Amino acid sequence: MSSPATGSFYSVATFIAIAGAFTFAMHALLGWEFPSENRARTTVTILVYCAAGLYAMKVGRHRDVTFLEALRRGAIDIGRAIKGLVMR
């Protein structure tokens, strides 16, 4: 049995990696700042942060495996959730 702290670490590390990479890439490529006066930029950024948080939550549930395996299983969970919404 693994510690709940492992799952929390997986979640936080995943969110920081995705949100940080997005923020850095948009600033480097397009010059976006966050927060911004531009509502479209802020909306897109918040949507990406929400998606990253959802994925990070799914990754954190797999605390009994390695981090890379948790990332894979989190992606599978997201795929199953999307499939469930589409196939209704």
C-alpha cells in the first residue's frame, strides 16, 4: 500500500508540468501574459489550467505505480471518460 502523499505529489507535479509548459510556451511563442486584459487569452489559459487539473487529478489516483505509469493510466482514464460521454 502506498502513501496518499505519493498520489498528491503525482497530482501537483503533473499540474505544474502541464500548466508551466503551457504558460512558458505561450509567453515565448506568442508573448501572452497571464493574467491579461485580453479576455480570450485569459479564457483559453483558464480552460487549459482546468484541463490540466482534471488530468492531474486522474494521475494522482494511481499512487501505487511509478510516475510514468500513473501518467499513462491517467491518460487512459481521461480517454474512457471522453468515450463514455460520446457513446451515450
